Amino acid sequence: MKYNIAAFLPEFFLLLTVITAILAELFRSRATPKTFYTIAKTGMIAAFLASVVFYNQTPLPGYYENNAHITLFKGVVYVLSGSCMYLSLKWFLGLDRPSFAFYLLVLLSVLFLTAALSAVNLAVMFAFLTAAFALNIFFMCLDEESFTAARRLVGTVLAVIVLVIFGLTEIYMQTGSLNFDKVAAMYVSSPLNGRAYSAGAALLAVVFLMLGAAPFHLWQYETAEKGILPAVCFINTVPVFIYFAVLVKLAGSLLAPVYMTMYPAVLGFALLSVAVGALSANGESNLRRLFVCIRVFVVGVVLAALGKYSLNNVFGSFVYLLVSLLALIGIHTVFYGLKSKGVYLKQLQSISGVAESKPYLAAAMLFFMVSLLGMPPLLGFLGILSVTNVLVSTGAYAVIAAVLFGFLVMAAAYLRVIRVMYFDGRSVLFDRTDRGIYLMLAINIILVLILLINPRFLLTDIEKLLF
Amino acid sequence: MVPYLLLITIMPLVGMIFVFTAKDNEKTKGRNVLNVAILTVGMNLFLIVRALNLIKPGYGNLQLSESYNWINTPQINLSFGADSFAMLLIFGVHLAVLIGMWGVRNAARGQKPRMVFVLLFLSMINGFFMAADIFSFFIFFEALLLPLYMMVGMFGEARRRNNLFRFMLYNLCGAFLLFAAIVVLYNHGEKNLLLGGIKNLHLGSAGETAVWTAIFIAFMSRIPIWPFHSWIASVNSGIKDPLVFISANIMPLTGIYGFMRFWPKTVPDTIVLQVAVLEVISVITMLFIALIAWVNRDIRYKIFSFASIYYIFFLLGVFLPTDQILLNVGYSLFACLLIFASMEVLVSYQLSEQSSKNLSAGGILSSMPKMSKAFSFMMLAGAGFPLSAMFINNFVIMAGLMNYSLVSALAAAAALLLISVTLLQELYRRKDEINPVSALSLKDKAKDISGGDLFFMTAVGVILLLSLFNPVWFMKG
């Protein structure tokens, strides 16, 4: 029993950190971004350590449980959030802006997302997921420029709420409970009727929307373009892992029959995402929107690799997602270093010739983009290899052809960015880059190199944790 | 045992890191990075010669095998192995790059990125030539593209960047096709399939056609053959930097080498058509390029044509159903690489003199006696005179071709003859004294190359001459 309560420690630490941050904002007269960063960092480290120590303890059986698989995803989220927070500190210090709201939102977001992952009750899971998604509205309210994006996000969040309520109500009316065991039993034992199917499909659609798969991807563009850089960096990278984990949970056990019936539609979403991501990336001149396109593309490939769901498929798609997000975080880190006269650069043309004056930043960007392209010997190759290998083993040759063609179209977009950075002349004078940015880039690149030289950490050890 | 092959692959990467972090400013003017790069290539040459002396001469029997487990799921090893053919190519490529480095030693800007990417290119091409299994082969095959794209993009002609972009996409398309074919082969055969084992796989008629067609297109994408030759020509002949020009023109070698390692000697029925089509297209392309080179005034285009025509000629040799001729192809390729690299460096110098002093090409060599000697040697060797290994070995390859298909051989011979005439014509134009040199003031005359340059070119000439008498003079026995 003692252990069971202790298993709530990660969430407790996060909650405590939220309260501490609020108290600091209220009562500390000189609370700077460093103050909030230190508080948030401490809470995040404590939560991470606690979740590792109690990785397989279940605090509330029937509602909330942990296992190695869940802890892996939580660990990744803590680490990624920590790096996002560190980078954002540089941004807030540089612009001398208040940071309390941002750190509070990050902490709450991480709390909700990790809680959703541990939930074994559909209502609890979707309540937390929806709450975390709704926080995006507040992320958009951090800046006056992004108010319009916030208003539009309200509509998306309302759509999510309606779908969630509809799905949960329908399932509850048929099973009398929203516990995973009972819901799974209902879907497996009884033939799939129209109401059960539409309820399951509604919940899956919610996850696709949160993941940003086409055609539910539009909300991301304005968020990325108008939001402040720290918010964009966080929203674009960290929650994706949790949404993916939730999708795996739903597709693999809870809503497996619905997912299997929906498979042609899922494949359609996947290929549409690949096509939309790749084609729109080629026509995009705004860097942040461009990287939303990349995210849509990545999600498309992940869904295509997930296929009809098998453990191999999950593993292949997870590896691809992980290496892609590492590269995306690297690219966002580079964005923190691209500044001219105090303004962070957003347009592709504004970074022309960056290789001349910022060779290390340009080299890092090149490194991550080539990795995203799946070009060997960089880490992205392992991602594309995992995906292609699972697709070949399932005989999905047409899907491979479509995905590889998507990669080729995407390559055109990456080459365009490389061309602007390296081949074109310099158009602006870049500001001095903070050493912390270089430090984060070095850490990211070293991590990637370690995984590259010894991919067993990524492939074998994680496979053991997953299965 | 010393892992020579791994060291030969890694050494340029290590050098690249040193170059990347080396100080390069107004004061050093790129000297630091150039010295580090030359030192790296020199050290690697030492390792290559050592490895060459450890292997038995011959083609096909991969020796000094090394295998490193990289991934367990799916199981992928990085396997290396080399025969004297592969090592000969690596040796030739290193010498060509060294000649290129000599050519850019006084470059005013961009020495650091140039050396970083050329060393990366060198590392990848070494891995490519020594890859012993399908995945290692693919990894290096695709990885070569990035340094090349970066070098040509940064130091090539700005007006031709759209062509470079298309060329790169076309090559990536080929690489993705090869990737798909390799993953299919991997899933159908034993894991870590060695290159020699591909021909023994049976995938069924449809599978075989699909896989071999993908492989065919992948390797074709690297060779300046119709219908995509104009992109390669436009990109490569527009490069004004000798080192980048040499690197870019080494690229087609990867396509030929790919065919050499993958293509089965006994061609399956499913791909007989592709081989026939390739043969016809190759011969037509050779003639076509030779004709354009003949009428084109741009000397860089002529050098590009020289290299391309010989590459296609060697490709025809590769398709002959005997392994014996492949060693002759290797010997000839070695000499060809050195000749076109030297030609490019010398031409680059002449063009810079022409442009800075507003001189015409006609008779420019008459005021440059040292340059004239070096350039004449290289042009004559390129034209097929008995000055290098190309002389005898080209005859052997041609004899093999004639034995196989007389029409193709005659057409190929016509193309070779035409490009030789083109080179001699250009040499004559540059040596012919239209305006007496004595009539020009000293500042208007083209400045000759230094004694050091002549010494360097003499050393290259000696290597070429040695290759005429014994193509593997640097090997024991």
C-alpha cells in the first residue's frame, strides 16, 4: 500500500512545482525567468526520478497504472520538456519577457499528458488529454500577436470535446463502465454495431486530430506561425509522443476491432498526411509552417508504418517517430539561434547565407535535416529503415512506394532550405548566438551520434522495454 | 589484425573533424585546413598502399574482410572487403583528389567548407568501394550524395543550381529505388547478404523484374547516359573549382562500380531487355557526347566529355561476360582518373590566367613553357598515346567488345577516336602561336606555373608512365 501511494510521486512533484511557481509569482518580488526555470526544472527532475523508481507500481488499480512501457514514454516526455524549458529560458532572458505563464503551462501540460498515459479508464484518459490539448489555447494567449490563433483553436478544442463526449457517452451506454477491461471486452466479445463503431471512430479521430494527421492538421499552421517560439517548440514536439502512445493503446487493445475495420481510412489519413506534408512543405516560405508540414509528414509515415497493428509495426513506427522528433527538436534549437536585431527569424529567405556567419548553426541544421531525409549514415536512416522493413515484411509494397515517393518530394523541400542556407548570399546580419544554444545542439548531436554508433540502445533495449 | 579497411574509411572523417574545428581566418587564408586535409589524404594513401600489399591481385575475391555488427533488429552488419580492383580505384581517387587539392591551394575563399565536404566525400567513397554486403553498399552509395551536393552547390555555377537541384532529386530517386530493392532482397534472402550472393536469389519473375529494374535505374542515375546526361553535363561542366570538378566527375564511377558488383554475369531472362537497351543507349550517348565536345569551345566541357566517354566505355567492358577484362578496366580507370584530374587542374590555371589578363585561349601555352610540357603530356596520355595504362588496357577492352558485338565496338571506337582528336585539336589551338609572344608586354603574358607545380605534375606523369609498364607497380609481386 505504501508503495502504491508512492507511485503517485511523479504527479505529486509536478503538482507541487505548479503550486511553488504560483507562490513564487505571487510573493517573490524579483521572480525572473531563471527563478521559474529553476523551479520547473527541479520539479521535472524529481518527477522523472520518481517515475523511474516506481516504474511498475500501480497506485490506483482500475483507474491509474504504470508499467515499463508507460515509463519509457513518460521519461522521453520529461527529458524533451526539460530541454524545451532550458531553450525557452534563453528566449525569455533575451527578450526580457515574463515567463511565469509559460512554465506553468508546460508543467500542467506535462502533468496532464503523463496522467493520460497512466489512466486505465477512458474517461480519465480523455479528460486529461483534452485538458492538455486545451492548454494550447493558453499557450497562444502568451502573446498578443497570437490571440487570433487562440480564438481559432477554441473551435478545434470544442470539436474535440464534442467528439470525446459523444464517444464516451456511447461507449458508457453500451458497457455501463469506461474501464479499459470492460470496454475492451465489449468490443471483442460482441459484434461491432454501428453505435459502438462510431463511438470508437470518434475517439480515434480525436487522437488523429491531436497528432495533427491530415485532414485534421490545419490547426497547427497558425499555432506555429503566430505562437511564441518556446510555445511552438513545445507544442510541436513533446505531446506527439503521448498522442502516439495513446493511439497504440487504443489500436492495440481497447478499440482494436474498430481500428481494424477503420484500417483503410487510417491508411488513407496516413497517405494523405504524407502527401499534404510533402507537397505543402515545397510551397512554404515560412520556416515554422514548413516544420509543421514536416511534422504532418512524419505523422503520416508513422501511421503508415503502424499499419494493421502488430508489435513489429509499433516498434518500427516508434523508432521513426523518436529519431524524427530528435531531429525536429534539433531544428527548433537552431531557430533559437537565428536572430537579427533582436528579432527571431521566421522567413526562409531571412536565413539565406547563414552558413557564412553561423557555420556551426548551419552545420547543425544540415545535420538534422539530412537525418530527417533518412539519408545514411545519419540516425534518420534507422527510422526509414525500420518503417520500410516492417512494411516489406507485411507485404505492403504499394504503401512503401507511396512513402518513398513522399520522401523524395520532401527531399526537394529540404534541399531548398539547404540551398538557401549554404548557396545563397547573406541577406541580414545575425545577432550573437547564446552559448547555451550551442550546448544544447552539442548535446543533441552527441546523443544522436551515440545512438548512431551503437543503435542497440535505440533498437534492442527499447524493443525490450516496449514488449 | 589491423582493421585497414575501417581505418581507410574513417581516416578522412577524423580529418574532416579536425578541418571543421581548425582556425580559418584572414591570417591563415585556409592554409591550416588545406594542410590538415593534405595530411589526411597522405596518411590514407599510406594505409591504402599497405592494404594493397596485403591482398592478392585479382578481381572478385574480397579480402581483408571485416564485419561490424551495427543493428540487431533488423540485423545489419557493416561489412568491408576489398580486391585489388577496389583498392586500385580508391588509390586512384585519392591521387585525383590530391591533385585537386594542389589545384586549389591558393584559393582565396571557402577553403574550410571545401575541405570538409571533400573529406566527407572521400570517406564515403572509400566505404562504398569496400562495402561487402548489400546494406553497407547502399549506405555509402546514398551518403555520397550529400557532400557532392554541398560542394557543387557552393562552388559550382550559380546559374546552374536548378539543374543541380534536379540532378540531386534524380539521384535521390535512384537511391530510394535501390533502398527498396535492398530491403526486399534482405527480406527474401539471408540476412547481411553479401554482394556476390545476390545473383543466387530467386524472387520469382515479377519480383526479379522489379528488383533488377530498380537496381538498374539506381546505377544509371549516376552515369551521364541519355536521357539525363544533360543535367549531369550542365552541372559538372559548369564547375570552376578544380577540386570540386574532380570530385563531381568521380561520381559516375559509383554507377559503374555498382553495376560491376551487382550485375550478374549470367543475366536472368527477366532483364535481358534492359541490358540490350543499355548497350544501345551507351553507344549512342558516347558518340553524341564526343560530337558535342568536338564542336564545343568550352575546354571544361571537353574534359567532362573525355571522362564521361571513358566511363561509358568502361561500363560496356563491365557488361562483358568475363571477369578477366575487369582488371583491365581497373588499370585503365586508374590512369583515366589521374589524367582528367591533372588536365582539370592545369586547365583551371590557364583559364584563371586568361580571365585575369583577358587573353584568348589560342596560343596561350606559347608563353608558358612549363605548363606547356605538363599539359601536353596529359593531353597526349588522354588521347591514348603510350604514356599510361590506358594505352594497352583500352585495346584489351576494345578487343573484348569486338568479340561480343562488332557494331557496338566500332561505334565506341569512333567515339574514342573523336574525343582523342578533340583533345589534340585543343592542344594544338593552345600551343599554336597566333600572336608572337615577344610582341606582348610582360604583364600581358600569361604567367607560367612554378617549378614546384611542374615537379608535382612530373610526379603524376611518372606514376602514369609506371602504370604503362606495370599497372600495379606499387604492389608486391
